[in-house]
Amino acid sequence: MKTLLLSLLINLFYGCEKKNTGLSIPNADSSIPICIQDKIKDLKNKPRFNPPASITQYTYNEQIVYYITSDCCDQYNQLFDSNCNLICSPDGGITGGGDRKCTDFKNKKTNEKLIWKDPR
């Protein structure tokens, strides 16, 4: 009986493993908004972009923003706020100039931090 109780206690304290539920990005920085983590999951479920998809964090107009690259040529790269509201497309598209809603992004962005790049 003592052996059984001891065995149960050992399993309780040392045998438990955290299971990955897939709800978060492994090794994700807790400061990355959940909606950005969801965008990473979505990108992982798509075929690999060429060049590989990436998400970079910047400070722009005194707020944290997330720049997400598009899938190849002539498509807009998108800039989101921390609530995943689309701010603009600073570049990309046929002209390379984006949607012209934030033409100052290139010159005003600061504090560049790569959040994620597709490793595939």
C-alpha cells in the first residue's frame, strides 16, 4: 500500500508533462498579441511563401505595429496594430508603393524586431 501511494505521488509531481495544445506559438514572447500569434499559425498552415513569410515588430507613430510580408510579387505587405487592425500596406503591389496610406512608414519606423520568419 505504501509503495502504491508513493508511486502515485511521484507520478503526480514528476510525471506530469505540459501538453502543447497548439493554442500558442512555441517559445512565443508573451508580449506578442494573441491575434499576431494567430496570424503566425495561419501562415504555417499555408504553403511556404517565396520568399519566406515573416513578421517584424516596429514602433510607428508612437505605437507598436506588426509588418507582415506577402506571398511573392505584386502583392501588398501589410501593417497591423496590436489589435490586428490593418493600418495600411506600406509597400508592395504593382508599383511597389503599397496602398499609399502610410508613405512615411519607411522613414518613421523604429525599434525593428523580427518576431517570426517561416523556417520551412
